[in-house]
Amino acid sequence: MADPRIKAIRIKTGVVKRIAKEKVTYEREAEQQSEKIQVYKNEGKEEHYIRKQEEVLQESLMMVPDCQRRLANAFEDLKNLLESEIELAETEEYIAAQKVLEESKPQLPAGNQMPCCFRP
């Protein structure tokens, strides 16, 4: 039977990875939407179209802080789990979780970029 601690590590790793990817996607979408609005303005499109596109941009921009908040929480949960399960440091799941934490650090809110200080 599989160790429930490893399963928890795998699940929390997936959560961090998914939220980090989601945040990047919203940022990319906002950037593309902003470029699209600029093209519409340059082409002299109707004000109605431009306003609608600006609404879409605002929706994407609103999602970024939400993703950052959720990512910070998930990051902290996974970090704490790994710190408490240090005896599993040799497992594939633990190593993968550490890698995901390192990769997701740049996606954390600026004030939350904490060092990963639990190297086995």
C-alpha cells in the first residue's frame, strides 16, 4: 500500500505546479489583450470594441493577484510538508516537489520570495 505522505506530497506538488502555470497564462493573456487593444486603437476601431476588449483585459489582470495569493498558500503548504517529512528526502516525489518549489519561486508575489532552506 502506498505511503499516504508520498501521496500528499504528490498532490500538493501538482497544486503548486498548476497554480504557477495558471498565473503565467493569465499574465500572458493580459499582455496579448493589451497588444490587441493597441492594434484596435491604431486601426481606429469602434470605441465599443475597444471597451469590450479592455473589459477582457481587466478580467485577466484581476486573476493575477488571486493566483499569486493561492500560489503563496500552496507553496507554503508544500514547503511545510517537505520540512516535516524530511525522512522521505530520497523519494522521487520529494525531489520532484523540491524542483517544483524552485521553479515556482519567480511566480510568487514580490514580498513572498522566500529561500528554500530545507535541503537534505
